[in-house]
Amino acid sequence: MTNFGDPGFKLHTVMGQFVALLAYHLADDTLIPFDMPNAAAVLRAYFAELEDSIEAAEVQLDTAELQAAIDTFAERAAAIDMMARNALASNDSVMLDVVNHKYKSFQRGFVSQGGLPRRPTFKNLLMAPGLDSGT
Amino acid sequence: MEDHLPWLTTTAVAYLNLDIAVSGPRTALAGTGEIHTIALDMMKKVLFPEEYNLGPTLYDSWYDRNEGVVPPLGSGSDYAAFSQNGIGAVSIISP
């Protein structure tokens, strides 16, 4: 570290500052600083990649239901984002509590207790390691 | 982690993973969708050491490698137990 990886440990300081700032805002902000519209954009990006893979594999797969689900999600994401901004602007503590509670449990909604097909330990329906990549 | 699942799933807001957080001057970040924005915003607030000429901020040093794309989490580090139980996470690795 001292000679090659991080002379003066300056990069360590930078990472420390970054993680501290991130942890501070996640723990202390009046409104949990999650970006739901961005979560929707990310889903759309994954979906686009899926469509590319399907095309490349030259199979027929109906993705209409998935597309519709993502559209619904994007709508709801925009709605709660608006609600959150309003709550923050008007300092409505009841509304802030509701939004924070929903934000906190956001990712839980993607968990299926049964897990993925033939891989019950991977329960998050959005992300999992590659079937044969191990990561 | 599984021993504390009921407590974690009701209380945790997010999990910050640091896996060899420094091994060189390039940062790699991966995370769940809702947390990208705050993570990138905080990178913009941290000054990067001038001598590497990658700055001025940590965000600048990261951006040109990744073109602003934050990849999803797989299972390559400790965050897996959290993300697979529905706790959003950010993973910071230095490549």
C-alpha cells in the first residue's frame, strides 16, 4: 500500500469520505434518499438487454406481460417520488413516515420465498448470479 | 446473517459493502437501482487526490471508465445474503 497501492493512503481517505457521506445520508436524512424513478429506468435497461438476448438467441418469447409490469412500476415510481417531494416540501411528518416505510421495504418486494427455478437460495427476482458464471 | 433475518428485514435501509475498497485508483461500484443516485451524488462531493490526474472528484475518476453506468449486483461478495433477502445494497470494489 505505502509504495504502490496507495502512497500516503490518500485513496483510503477518499473511500472513507465517500462511504461516510453515503452512510450519513442513508441513516440521517429526513427522507430516505432513494430514487425510485431511477429504479424504473434500471428495470427498463435490463428489459432492453433481455430483448437483445432474446433476439440474438432467435427464440420466440412473449415479453408483453413483463413490459406491462415494468410500465406499471414506472408509473408508481413517479407517483411516490412526487409524494415524497411534496411531503418533504411541506414537512408533513405523517406522509414522510409513510414514504420512508415504503422506501425502506422497497427491495423486499422483489423477493420470492420459493426462489428462482431450481435455485431456491436465490430469491431476488431482479438479480442473481449467472447460471454458470458463479458470480 | 440468516440468524438475524427477521430483525434485518424489518429494520435495514440498505447494506454498504466494501470489498478490497482500495487496491488502486479506479473505483468500481455496483448496486440496486434505488440507491444509484445518492451513491453517485456522494461521489461528486469527494475530492480526488490531484496527483492521479483523474479528478477533480471521485465521480470524475469513476465516470470515464464506466460512462455513468452502475452494474447490477451478482453474488460475488458479502452483499449477496442481503440482496437475496430484499435488502438494497451498494458494493464498492477497487479493481
